[in-house]
Amino acid sequence: MNPIVILAGVGLWSALYEEMKQNLARDLPAEKIFIAPITTLDWIGFPPSPERSTNRIMRRLHETIEQVESQFPNEPITLIAHSGGGTVALIYLLGKPFQGEAYSNKSIHKLLTLGTPFQSIERYAKLKMDFINAHLPNDFFENVEVISVASSFRKGSPNGTLQKRLAFEFYRNTFGEGNLDGDGIVPIDACYLPGAKHVVIENVEHLPAPFAKWYGEKSAVEQWQSFLLPTHSFHSANT
């Protein structure tokens, strides 16, 4: 199995992803699973500068990639990115200057995103996606395999239960439409990225929380970990 690097979602920190690492390590060598050391302050900045968060996170990611490359030279790396970390990862892989910073990717051959909104009207997410749309080359997916995983967990409704009303607001704030299905925070439709493979898993929540069946929980990991293998069967893929 190739080395794996896990990248946290927006506003989240690396310790929350130990659960994901432990569940992956049930079937994969733990010494080949790394978590980029991200803090909430990396996302916010001090003084607050969320518009520069992508640059701070890319630096942390690059440091981790260099560490993995030194330990496992000449081995292709798989990058797992959660939520808004997925768009940061994609900008990193493009190798184009984003707010003055660019990185050269030689080792990452696969990007698997979990609940990443590639279609978003939210201010900072849109900043990233506008850059991606302007710089994504036609042959990008020939060099990096991208798998976008979304979840069918809760349909948003303005008149339903509290949970459905909250989902409606989250979906509307992300995608502009609330009557959709998704993981409670990000609707499935927002996870569509032209050129990527699209997978929808079942009954998985977006955020890590006590007792939550989120993307890093054992039964959730079991739904997507097969896509880490060199060959996969996309029975649940929406292309």
C-alpha cells in the first residue's frame, strides 16, 4: 500500500483525524499513514486572516509530504482530504501561484476527498474554486486520480425536523439550494468536480463529533477505503 497523508477540513485540527487513521490502520500499515499537523489557528490566522488560510495549510501539507517522501522515497502518495481541505489539496496539486505561493507535486498520484464542496457560493470556498476553475488543465486527471466522496445522510427541508431545517440552511449557504440530500453540512451536488470520479456513500455525517458516524468512523471508512487501492470497482459512482 502506498503512503497516505490525511488533511483536515476547514476549521478542524489534526487530532480529530486520529480516529480515521486508526480505522484505516486496521487494514493498512500504520507507519504509512500520516496526518498533516493542522491547528484551528492555521485556518483562522493571527491576526485573523481567513483569506490566507489556504497558504498556511499548503505549507503544513508540503512539510508533511516532504517528510513522507524522505521516509518512503519513490513511492506514490495518496492524499485524503476532508471537507474544505479538499480544495486546498487541489490548489496545492495544481502547482500554480495562489496568492504568491506554489508547490511542485512529484509524488501525489491520488486525491480522495470526503465531503468537499467543489461547487460553493460561500465566500472563501468560492475564492478557492474560482482559482481552481481558472487553472485546472485538461490533462490534470491523467496525472492525478481524483475521487470525490459524498454522503447521502440527510435531506434538507425548511419545514421538517430541527436537523432537516439545519441541513437546509447549511446546503443553501453552500450551494444556494436547501432542498437537497447530503451529509448534513455539504449537499451531494456540491461535491461534483468535472473530471473526477464521484462516489456516494450512505448514512455518513460530515463533522467529527462524539458518537457521530462521520467520514472517519469505522463503518464509514469501510465504505470508501477500497478506493485507496490501485484498482477499484465504482459500483456506487455517479459520473
